Amino acid sequence: MKTAAIYARVSSDKQKEENTIASQTSALIAFAREQNCDVPAEWVIEDDGYSGASLLRPGLERLRDLAAEGRIQAVLVYAPDRLSRRYAHQILLIEEFARAGVEVLFIRSRRAATPEDELLLQFQGMIAEYERAQILERSRRGKRHRALQGQVSVLSGAPFGYRYKRKTDHSAASYEIDERQAGVVRWVYELYTAKNHSIGAITRLLNERQIPTAKETGRWERSTVWAMLRNPAYKGMACFGKTRIAPRMRVTRPLRLRGGAAPRNSANHELPRTEWIEILCRPSSAKRPSHWRTSFWKPTRSMPRDARSRRAPCKDC
């Protein structure tokens, strides 16, 4: 009887909610019995919510370690695209396991015993990579279309001071003011604009007064306060498409201190303001103010360049 490990993966939160990884695991356990493989419970490895485009997954790292240590003889996977969405990565992993004397068995793919089987596996890998690119492009276009229609649902979530209301059968998704957090936002703007506090001073005050963060854990950071002051959602107009993914240009000092490797070979870069798509996010319950309060805004050297042209939110926003 072979000693084997099971590997299952899903990439999206929706798949996690639908528990599709459990169905993969149960199918693989039944497959292990058919293949006369012994799978210890601790070697049923799952990567829940990790993209198949990257090899940096905790479950996959553990699986590769088991193979390198010679503790398993086979790896059972539901389909090649569960191992990786990139054909090159599939070949790299299969060859790595083969060098360690570990056989890779797929439920949805025949064992590669002939050149024809190898060709079929290659086609499956290329099709999986094409499907991933197609899904990403469709998702991007769909989100952009909804943003142009003014739908709040395309945004990643409500900023501090708002609550996100999910879409129902009778109403679209929207923002609701969280009065407790909104008071903190107004206070931060007042400190910055009326009292000329620096971002660092505001951050210290927030931590000294033990004001809860959005997650109510951890401490306030300068970057969080900076983002709050620059966020156009506080004047009732959120923006979609503010950043784009681009290759990471260099390994920064924080990355070097973590071992010199970035978790992803990409980074977010801010797009020009003219390319942002504005979405009205003012809650329907809030009164539409006839003016924006501008008396607080006195440009100083310590103010962010983009913030000098913005206005502080009035109490109704």
C-alpha cells in the first residue's frame, strides 16, 4: 500500500462559501481507496482561497516538503488545474515530485503512460491557463461596467465610517453611515485641517485614546490616517479603478528583512485621477448638502498634495 497525500484547492471566497473544497476532499479520499493508498488524516492538505496562478501557497509548500523529505509515495489531486492554473507550473511541480520518486495521480486526468496521455495533460494545462485569463478579463470588464452604472457593489468594501449594505431583491447595494466611526472621521479631519496636526500626531492621539480601528484590533498606522484623508468617499463620491497591478520594480528594505522575496511579483500603482470612475456613495438617508464646508482647509506644507484641493466633509456626509 502506497503512502499518499491529498491536495485540494479553491481560489475564491464564493467557492469557500459553497464548500466546494470539501467535495474535492471527499472525492479524493474515495479515490485513494480505489488506488490502494494510505492517507493519514494530517496529510489531507487544503489551500482554501488561494489562487492557482501562484506557487506561494501554504498547503502546496507543505506538500512539496513532504515529497522532498521522502515521506510520501504519491500525491492525489482532483484535476491538473487544482495543482496550478499555469501549465509551466504544472510541469515544474510534476517533475519535482517525479525526482523525489512521488507519483502524481489526478481523478479528472488519466495517468500519463503514453505520449498521447502526456499531450492530453499539456492541453489540459494550457486550457486551464486560458480559462483563468478569460475569467479575469470578464470579471474586470463586468466590474468596470457596473462601476460606470454607479453600483457600489463593485467596491471592495465600505471605508471606515460607513457600513456596507448588501444588495437585496428590492434595493441595490449601498453605504450606511456608522455614527460611532463617523465621529472619528470628522474628528480626524478637524485635527488635520483646523488644528494643523500632522498625520503622525493624529495617529498618536488615536492610539493614546484607544479608539478602535475598523477591525477593532491592532493599532492605528500613519498609512491608515493618510488613506482616510485622501479618500473621496468622505465627500460622498467613491472611486473605482484607482490602481492597477504592475510588475514589482524592486525588492524594498521591508521585503529584504522578510527574506528578500515578495509574496507576489506585482504591486499596486495609482492611476491618474482622470481615469478613476466616480460612484455616488452618499447614503440615501443623508441630506444632500448644498455646500461643502471649506473653512477648515488651509494648505500647509504638511498637507498631502492631493488633499489641498479637497474639501472637508460636512456633518451630513
